[in-house]
Amino acid sequence: MTVTQGHPVVEETLDPEDWDELRALGHRMVDDLLDYLRTVRERPVWRPIPPELRARFRVPVPRAPEGAERAYQDFRDHVLPHPMGNIHPRFWGWVIGTGTPLGALAEMLAAGMNPNMGGGDHVPNQVEAQVLDWCKEMLGYPLAASGLLVSGGSMANLVGLAVARHARAGFDVRQKGVRDAAGPLTVYGSVETHSSVRKAVELLGLGSEALRLAPVTDEFEIDLAALERMIAEDRLAGCRPICVVGNAGTVNTGALDDLGALAALCERERLWFHVDGAFGALAALVPEYRRRLAPMARADSLAFDLHKWMYVPFEAGCTLVRDAETHRRAFSLTPDYLAHAERGLAAGDLWFTDYGVQLTRGFRALKVWMSLKEHGLDKYGRLIGQNIEQARYLAGLVREAPDLELMAPVPLNIVCFRYCATGRGDAALDGLNQELLIQLHEQGIAVPSNALLGGRFALRVAIVNHRSRLDDFDLLVREVRRIGAELAARGG
């Protein structure tokens, strides 16, 4: 209690009354978490949430203290047993990374420091700057480029395309807005381009019609001849093409566009070249793929995730932009209350708010920085290569099975296949495989996701999991064939 002008004042804090008690609880949390991760293989990948558990999350906000012990008990009893499952060795759904034990501890350390990474003269900003330089180095991108850690691939694509709009609009789009364009500003990619690109185009005010999607080859790579025709026809129609998006690993099949040819096309046509390398960009760490992905270094902007094939905990995405000044001009806005100083905390040249949307930013860089220090870059290259070999192994198992069908080439780490029951047409097989996928989830066996390829439903296994082993894929194929046969026998 404090006395001010003769009157008692009760001043509260959120720090614990008993630090030793919280310390003991914190040690127990760390022990429980590490045990949970160590034994993850022993549990189902995923379990449905019981109705009575759902009801626990529909109660009003607590008005009185329940205490740290009770909060942790509720977490351990009701939250921890029902995860998404992506920490499990047999989680291969969508392209969702696994995380690591040290990465989880690094998140705790980052939260303890709790810096705002918008800017200023403090060492956490130096950590992010170093992580960005390491990202450029490992992908062969120019070290003079700028960059920004963001929440993930969607925001990374938005940042890259925002800079593209600013650089290629032909007028001051920040001041005038897209309404001042002489003709519609258009962006190009393939039909396999991720939906986040469309969302970015919409958010940038261009409208979804501005995203022109070219067809793909049998390998699901962009059809370059068709793309060139689309650009030429749009120019004749009064449009202003500004950007081409190349895919370094498409979401459905992992296809790699011919990035060298796209870079050359963009140079000829004076278009911004953006590469969406959400997960596939990091295949450049594998010697076999280094040459194929080397043209990423020619991109004007490059988007990728560190929480996918670098396995760090969510969230950690990255945008790199070749021309640092163009990047800064697309976002920089410094009012008086954020003025940079010559000395003090507001000094320094690392103001990440000048390069993206966020003013308030978390310390994402620490888990990346500590993870790279823990394992070294070469081990990440080996793990990515291991996932690619596992995809090839699974594809081989599918080819050998008489009742399974491979639905697409396997250029990287994604395998698309389906169960085939004798005498059933495509529509019936679609329904059977949809139910098969749900059964894999509900029985806690594995979590693939799905893809529609040529209008047909496929089970899709995307391997960005450092815990997966070859026998996990043996089990997957065995269980797919078992469940498929059971469904077919009962007319499912």
C-alpha cells in the first residue's frame, strides 16, 4: 500500500505475489511439455472434440481470480489432449509444419522479453536483421536486399505484391489510389497459384478479375506460351500488366514453375517478378534442387515460410525484396510521434515498420535464430531432402498397390493418390475417398488433406515433418487399403 497526500492507495500488479511458487509451476510446465513432445508418437494424431468439452469453452469470462495453478490445470486437462495434431509424425495435412522443442522454449524466452519489433535501438532488432541476412544467404538472394519477418505466406505474398503495385503502377498509387490507373492493373500466375495471392490482389484494391490465371502443363507447371499470350492480349485491351507470380512448390502437387523462364519474361516485359515459395523455396537447401531454384535470386520479391520446411513453431514467414528503397517507399510513414532519433531508444536504422503493415510486431526472429544455431543449416538441408525421399518412397508404395492410383507427378514432397475400388466410376470413387479421408482422421491414424486434380478427389500427403519415418508411410498405405476395402464392401 502506498500513501499519497495522506490517503492510502492500493496499487496492483500482474506480477506474482510468490515468485518461487510461479517458478515451481513454470518448471512443471516445461517438464510436462517436453514429456508431451517426447511421447507424441504414442497418441492418436487427432481426436474429435466431445460435446461436453466444447461446452467448457462457452462460459462467460471469469470476473474473480482463479489463479495460475487452476489456469494451467484447465489447459493440461482440457486443451492439451485435443491438439490439431501437427506435432505428430503422421500429420501431413495441408502444408503445416511440426515445430521443435527448442523452438517452443524460444517462444517462451521471446515472450519474457516481450519487445515490440517495430523499430528502435535494441538487440532483438539486431537478431531479426541477422535472421533476414541468413535467409538471403541460404536462398542465394542478394545481401543488399531488404526483408521482413511476417506471420506467414499469406502476409508475405501481400507485402511482395504491395511493393509490386507501388513499383509498377506508373503513378503514385499510395497518394492517388488505383482509381487513377490509366487501365486495369493486372497480375499473372497459374491456375495452381495459392488463394492467398488472390486475397492479396483483392486487398490491394485491384479486384479478383485483375488476377489472370494461366493454364498448366501435365506436370502442373505454368504454361509459358499461354501466359505470354495473355499478357499481350491484356496490353492490347488497355490493361497495364504489373506482375507475374511464379510458384516454387504449388500447394496441390508441389510443382515448380520454370522460374528462369519467368524471370526472363518479366525482364523483357518490364514486369515485377514475385515468387511464392511458401514451402518449396527451402528445397534450395538440397543440392539436387539448388540449380532448379537458383532463379529465385532474380525475383524482385520472394515469399516463403520458416514455420513449414524450417520446422519452427508458428508464426514465422518472410518476404525478401531485391530493391530495398522501393520496398521502403511502398510502406514508410513516419508521423511525429514515431520520429527516429539520433540517440536513445528511438535511434538506430532498424525500423521494420517502414517495410510492412504492422507497427506492433512480435519477436518472431528469436526462435528462428536459436533454431539455426542449434542445428546448423546443413541439417535442415538433410531433413528437407529426407522428406523428399519419403515422398518418393510413398509414391513407390502407391504404384505397387493394385488398388491405389497415383494422381499427379511427385516433383517435391507432395503425393496425391486415391483408393480405387473395382467397377466404380470417378464420381463414386470421389465419395469413397472423401469418407476414407475422414476415417483416417477420426480413427487417429493419420492426417492427410485433399486436392481436386482434374476434377477428381485425391488424398494429399504433404510432408514437412521432421518426425516422420518410412514405417509411418507403410502404415498409411496399409490403413488406406484396409479402410478403402471396408468402405467398398459395404457400398461406401
